[in-house]
Amino acid sequence: AAIHDVGHPGRTEDFQINNMTKLALRYNDRSVLENMHVAAAFSHIMGEDRDSDLDILEYMQPEQAKAVRSMCIDAVLHTDMKKHFSLVSQMKGLWMRKGQESDRNFGGWEVLPYVLHMADISSQAKHLPLAVEWTERLHGEFFEQGDEEKKLGLPVTPLMCRLETNIAEGQVGFIKFLVHPAYEVLGMMVPRVK
């Protein structure tokens, strides 16, 4: 979870792609930010920018380190919101398959990417003061992007225009159509989440 937003530039993937930024070109318009986050993190953990204080893989056998790195990459790539609905559907399918078994034990790698994704969109599930604080931070970032899009003569991405966006309505929609249904699925797998 600590690496999933490393080096976030404060602009969305669509902004990166529409402006053909270095990131969009480097990662071929696919999970641009998520690929950048995980690449930057592992550059600090084990790459040319290695910081031994961050190297969580240092004492692992090479095969173990490779497996952990692969799992981290996969989990971070699943935080891409473009994958949200397919990930929720995949978890529903897993729950239905496991539901046929007498031992409905969910855990480990099969659900880790989903749990990380849920943590990534969890600010609305927090206590109200914290949820409001994160909503304000996020919309501050959105509005800065909208201002930059205007300045560049680009169409302003929905929810990014400070003059037209109704934050409350946007949050209700986000919760109703994305967060709540996804948490219902998580609650089926982990009952105490309900």
C-alpha cells in the first residue's frame, strides 16, 4: 500500500495521455500512473536509486524477492480506476465459486489486489471529518488540473472544473456507483467489513 502512489504528479492518467507526456509515452497509455508508481518505488527499493533503508527485499532469496516484486506490481496495477468494474466483477465471481465450497476462506494473493484497490478508494468510508478532508484535497488537485487544461486550451475533464463541479453530487455518485457496490463485495468475502 505504501508504494501505490509513489511520485504521483497530481494529474490524472487521461491528462497524461491527452498531453502525450513522457509518462504516457513511456507506459504506452496503459495504467500510466500505476506503472510509474511501482517503477519509481522499485527503483528506490532495488534499482539504480536504491536506498538500503527502503529495501524490504534485501534478506529474501532472489526467487522470493522476484515473486514479492511481481505481486506488488500486480496489486498496484489493479488500483487503476479503469479496471474497477472488471475487478469488482472478478471478485464477485470468486465469491460465487468459493461459495460452493464448504470452507469459504478468502485471503492471500487472490484478494490482495482487490483489498489494495479498496483501500485506494476508501476515503469516503472513513469517519466524516477525515472523509471531508480527503475530498477537499482530491478536489483541490482536480481543480488545479482543470485550470491547467483550460490554460492549455484542452477540454476540461469532467469533475475538474471548479466553476461547474458540484462536489456533493459528485461524491454521492462516486459512493453510490463505485464505492458502495465494491464494499458490498468486500463485505461478502470479509463479513466484519459490513
